[in-house]
Amino acid sequence: MREQVETRVSSRFARVLVHEWGTIAFTLAAVGFLVGAFGLRGQAGQFPMAVAGLTVILGFANLALALSGRLGASDALRAGSSELGWNRRTVLSFVWFGFALALTYIFGLVVGAVIASPIYFLLLTSLGVFYSLLNGISIALFIWVVFSKIAGLPLYDGLF
Amino acid sequence: MLESFLSALAAVTTPEGLMLLALGTVVAFILGVLPGLSSTEGMIILLPFTFSIGLNDSMILLSSAYAAGFVGGAVTSIFLGIPGSSVSLATMMDGYPLHKQGRTSYAISLASVSSAVAGIFSLLLVALLLPYMEPISLLFGPVEWFAFVVFGLVILSFAGETTMLRGLFSAGLGLLAGTVGLSVMAGVPRYTMGVSDLWGGIPIIAAFVGLYPIAEAVFMAASHPRALGQVSEPAAGSEKSHGRQVIEGIQDTFRYGKALSISAVLGWLIGVVPGVGATFANFMAYLVVKGTSADKSKFGRGDPRGLIAAEASNNATVGGALIPALALGIPGSLNTAILLGVFMLNGVAPGSNIFTENLEVTWVILLATAFGTLLASGMALCIGARALAPLARIEQATIVPLIVFISCLAVLLARGNPFDLFLAFGLGLIGVLMKVFRLSRLSFVIALMLGPLVESSFFQALSVGRGSPAIFIQSAVANIIWLLVFGSVAAYIISWVRAKSSTTDALPERSSR
């Protein structure tokens, strides 16, 4: 009997760890803020200390509620995770975003759009090479014409 | 007052003003029609333009977009049976059945006209209340302001996308993110990890862009392109002429005046409460109109009253949400937070001076929102069902690069610092995680925006009270607000416990079968 209860508790614990790892990460971040606040002097540390303390309590309360299975039906529906499947497509999307922003940082907005957009269409849509290139160049052209030529905004042109 | 109104009207009706009005309306309307995008993304995408124009023109552009996106969202709900944005969730309940019955133009007509009428009504109400808003805002010192922000964050946590605890937790995280940078009180760098680019804090535009368009774009890119709903064909032979259906829709909107007026008033009142917003109003008005109707049998099967209730209420929140934003500088929604962000970038602090020094801008916002609502409703009516259908069919994934690069442009123009791109990317990841784990991005971003102001008002209040925390309960206005805070928390907990116990009661019945 005791073993059964322990197994149930540990499996629930494992499930909470899996389903709530994001909440755990955010709670740990709040703990980081709390620890950091102790290193700040005077008024600079008081506010973050108070807020971080409350946030850590709220984070643990969320986890405790999930662990005890005390979420009501509607709460479970609202709190249950994920619409985003962690598959190859999701990973590719994240990689593309990082790549596009890094490219923009180094080479500027127009060059970033010219290179990153066709790669996006090739990797993440069903478009062929020609239409991917065409769409990518159109996006860069659209941004350049509308924002630089018509609106007269300075477009970031990279580090070099 | 009249002078400010006339100069605002002149500003909106200049050729440049009208062009910006049309641009804001068209962009937000199209984005509203695209599934998954809303007026919020529309406003963020339009942000780059605001860096080359003045405050009045920026407000014309953004305010018209604010209202137009709501009208666009209804079109998707009617065509696809999936909400164009969260504020149109209840719209699809009766809008989609009408489309299936071959009465698409009728449904669009009902949605557009009720949106326009309720939107204008809510803005007129704000205009009538303008003379009384300055005295009200003067009642708010640091103590009252602090209490009201706490109230706003608590309400935001209840009515937001998630549970109360998660909402409060998200608000706490947002306040913590707001402490990054130089301390407002001591001028000491905090949590900057030696990066001088972070001394100015997390820029609000990077936060908007990261948490919303970039996080949404990740979801769009990651979802399979064919996962979108298809536009279903209406029932064969039941399609009347477009013009006849439009006229019928206009007539019926006014025929169901009770539903229209209840929803408009309810939407406006819900809009005034910070954070509750259009999504809640959309559902609440639907339920209230259904509850007060004698014949409830047609609701959910294409009842015009359901569609009127949903659309009138979400547009009526626009005017209501402007009140706390303009009078107190507390954004009630993400859209008003963007408006306030642009105010701040232009060196204008919302609050009582908005009714004295910057009254013209207030009128510009009201007029541009009104014209934007009318223009978007007119567009929906005139373009017609057949022309709008292809827009609703566009695959989300194909517009991702455009959204990402225009968002990058907004981030780069806000401070001129390319480092902000990394911040936007980091906040994008946080936004994705928050969406996946059902934490409230809205609570986070509004708390981040208000964080420095909360901290300074907290210490100002303490210094007024010579260091005694008793100052927070020595003002009548603050005490009323604290009562509202504790009353709302208590009401939420009671309803949660009741829901929990009713679920527990139901379990043995199920197991005994």
C-alpha cells in the first residue's frame, strides 16, 4: 500500500517535472533575482528583493498546486501545456529565427531579409527554389521601398 | 476644449493625416483578417513609421489600427469558424453558422455595423467624460497610483489568458524584468551582467516585439502550413445578392437594438477596468445577451443577436480602455500599452497633463479611432464576402519572414541599438515558453512597462509618509482601491473553491456508473 502511494507520488512528481519545466525555470530565474538583490545596496535592492520574494513564493505555489493535483477542471484546461509540438519543424523554426536575427545584426536588415527569407521558404514551406527566392527577394524589396524610399526611415546596414 | 478638438480634427483631416489613417486601417484590417494575427501585431508592424513622424501623426496611425484590427478579426471568425484573434472568439459561434447557411454578407454586415455603432458610442462616451477626467486623475498621488497599479495587475491575472496564480507569477516576473538597468532611486546598475546596453533597462518596444509578433511567428512557422482551417463553401443556392444581404444586416443590427445597447455598455465598462479587455467582453456580452433573450434556441446556430453582442462589445472596449490609459497612464490592454509606449518615446507622460498640455493628442486618438472603426467597417461591407475569402485563406507560415523583418525594423529604430535584436530574440523565446506553459504574456509586458514607475511611486509614497508603510492605507481613494483588490481576490478564491468542490462532488457519481 505504502509502495503504491510512493509510486503514485513519484510518478506525479515526474509528470509535474516534465509538464512544468518552464514554470520551474521561471521560478529559478526569480530565485536568481532574489539572490542578486542581496548584493545590491540600499533602496536599489529593496524593491527587487520584495518582488522577487513574492514571485518565488508564487512560483512554488504554482508548482505545489500542480504537484498536489489540486487544479480544478477549468484550471487544468487553462494551465495544461503545450500547443507547440517539440518536433523537427519547431527546432528548425527556432534555428531560423536565431539565424535571421544574427544575419540582420551582422549584415543589416535588407541583406538579412534577402538571405534569410528564401531559406525560410525552402525549409519551412512547400515552395520550390524559384518561388522561395522570388518571395524572399520580394520581402526585402518591399521593406526597402516602403520603409526606406517612401517613409524615409534609416534602415540598419550592419556592423561593417 | 473646443479649440483642441478643432485642431485635432484639422490634424486628422489633413492629406497626410488621412493617408496615415487609411494606412493604419488597411494594414490592421488585413492583419486582423489573417488568422492568428490581431490589431496588436498590426500596431507593432506600423511602429517603424512612427519614428519619422510627430506624435499626432503617430497617434492617427496607431489609433486607427487599434480599432480596425477588431473588425478584421470578425471576418476570419465568420469565414473559417476559427477566431481571427482572441477578441473574436464568441463571434464565430453565430457568425460561422450564418456563413454555412449562405448568409456571409449578412453576417459581415451585422458584425461591421454593430462594431461601428458600438465603437463610436464608446468613443463618444469618453469624449463626454473628458472634462471630468482631469479632476479624477488629480486625485491620484503616488499612494493611489501604486494601489491602482496593484489592482490592475491583480485583475489582469484573473481575467487574463491563464489562472490567477500564473497571472500573478507572470506579473511578478514582469516587474523583475523591469528592475533590469539603472535603479530609478539609487542610480546603481542592477542585473546588467556588465552589459552597458542594458543600463537603460529592457526597451519596451523590444519587449512588445519579442513577446508578441516574434513569439507568434515561431508558432506560425512551427505549425504545419496545412493545419489552417479551410474556408468552407456556403450552402448551395442559399446565397442572396451581396447588396440585399448587406441592407438586411444593417436593418437587423438596429432591429436588435437591445442586444446592441447591452453589449456596447457592457463592453465599455469592461474596457475601463485595466487588463480585463476585449476577449472577456466578447464572451461576457454574448452570455448576457443570450441570458436576457426570451428565445435562446437559435444562439449558436446563426442568431444575429449573438453576432451583434460579440462584435459590439469588443469594439466598445476600445473607448473604455483609453480612460485608465490616458487619465492614469495605466494600460488596460496591450494596444493601449503600445500607445503609451509611443507617448513615452515622444517624451509625453500620460496623466493629468494629457488633459491640459496635450489635450489635442487625446482628441486625435479619439477621432482617429472613430474614423478607423468607420473606415474598417465600411471596407468590410464594400469589399464583400467573395473578395475577403482569399485573405482569410492565406497560410500563416508564408507571412512569417515579413512579420519578423518589419518587427526587427521597429526594434532597431526605437533606440538605434542593434543589441536590442538579441533582446527581442531572447524575449521571443520567453514569449514562446510563456505561451506554452500558459503564463500570461500580457501581465508580464504590462508589469515590465510599469515596473520602474511602480518602484518610484512606491518610494515616493514612503518618503511622503516619512518611511512609514501606513501611508498606503491613509488615503480614502487608496483604501477603496485596496478593498477592490482584496474583494476581487476573495471572490476569485471563493469561485475557485466552489468549482473545485463541485468537481469533487461529481466524481463519485461518475465512478458509481
